[in-house]
Amino acid sequence: MTIETVQAEINEEFSAFEDWMDKYSYLIELGNDLKELDPKLKNDQHLIKGCQSRVWLVPEFKDGKIYFQGESDAVIVKGLVALLLRVVSGHTPQEIMESDLHFVDDIGLKQHLSPTRSNGLVAMIKQIKLYAVAYNRIAG
């Protein structure tokens, strides 16, 4: 499944909710479904700088693709992490580097996040792209 296809699925899922409280509830539910990160991986190496809450992203490069694990100590941010990982995990570095992660705007999430959460989301995306660049060099 392509990054675009996954983003389209997310857009469709969120379009089922008219009220933003329902969208937040769904986002929290997605975060609660996220597999818990091994406590040993919750370290400074995997901590995302620029997030108000604590967010850890752990990449694994396997068979030419990057697989991500992640977690946050804040419920809504954990949902954001779950969405991001769903979109980018299991893709090649090149696909991730070239992707436009527009689903955040498409579902209206960006307008409904506090400025600090919005900055944190940008920091997560930036880190994912940096991992993709690094692994692209290794694969290249």
C-alpha cells in the first residue's frame, strides 16, 4: 500500500466524524491501540526534540524499508504518533523522502492542534524525513 493510499484511508476514516470531539476521541483511541514501546528504547537517542510532550521514534531499517515504533506520554500526541507511523512505516527511504504528508491538513487536524502540538508534529515529521535521508544513504 502506498503512502498516498494510507493517507486517503485516514481521510476517509476521519470524514465519518462531523464533531471535533469525536475526532479527538478517535485519535485517542488510535493512540491507545499503539503497541507500547520497550522502556529501554525510551531514551534520549530516540526522543524527539521540539515536542512539548515526550515523544520517542525508533526506526528499524530492514529489507530496504524503514519500520517505525513510537510512543508519547500525552494521549492526543500518542494518537498523532500512531497516525504518522501508519502512514510512513514499511516504506522505502526514497518513498518517505518524496512523500507529502498532507493528511494532517486534509483531516483538519492542523487547525485544531495547539501551537505547541503543531510544532511537535512538525518536529516528528522532520525527524522521520531525516531518518529516511540517513537510511537512503546507507541503501544507496
